[in-house]
Amino acid sequence: MAKEKMPREKVEEAVEKMAIPAAERFGAEVEDVEYVKEGSEFYLRVYIDKEGKVTIDDCENVSRALSDELDKNDPTGEPYILEVSSPGLTRRLYKEKHFIKYTGYDVDVKLFKELDGKKTLTGKLLEYKDSAVTILSEGKEYNFNIKDAAKIALHVEI
């Protein structure tokens, strides 16, 4: 009998629970998990972070440990490609834990509609509470609901 497929969100939750101990074993933490279909392939992406920087060895170690666990208890029910990597310098913020971790950091915000005449903002993330984001940009505080933002990411000076 074929195994019934879990919804994408449930797969991501199940994999995150398996990935946390695998990442912690190597001094890293799970930043995010994505389960997506691109073309005809499914991708299971696990983003890890750690103090300092994430190395290729960190990604390989977590990938091997997680792969062993997934071989025993695969929540996807279909073939996929497992990728473990760093979320990168310009990582997206969209979960409460991301906003808490990066309070005080500079962020880039793209809004769906204008807020005080602006659709893009760069400023310091001051607060996240009950889906409301507050940033300080050009000496002014801007407040908006997370669902009004198309993208919020860490700002990087180039």
C-alpha cells in the first residue's frame, strides 16, 4: 500500500524536528527548511547557521546525519534531492524566530503597497510582535504587518 503524502508544511515541520539534533551535533542550528517542487524535481532544503560561519564540511556532516535519519523515517513519500546549506548573507526573515534573532540588525524591506509613500525601506529592525514589524529608517519608525511585506531580508553593504 502506498504511503499517503503529507502536506508540504507538515513535511517541513517533520524534517526540521529531525534536522535539529543533526545540526546541533555539529555546533549548528536549523535556520529553515523548505520542501519545494522545481520543474519535475522535488527539493528538500535545510538551511543551517552557526556562530562564525557555516563551512562546506558543516553542510556535508549535517547532510549525512540527516540523510541517515530520513532513510529510516521519510515524511515525503516521493523521491527528492536533499540540499543542506547556509541561508546566505542576505537571508530572508519570515519566521518569528528569525525576527527575534536579528532584532537590531539592518534589513531591506519590499512592501506590496506603499507605506508613507515608500514601497522599499532599509533600516534597523527594532521589534517583531504579533506579526507586526517595526523598523527605523532614515530617523523614522515604520510599522507594518508581516503579510504586507513581499520580502524582508538582512541588509548587506557591498
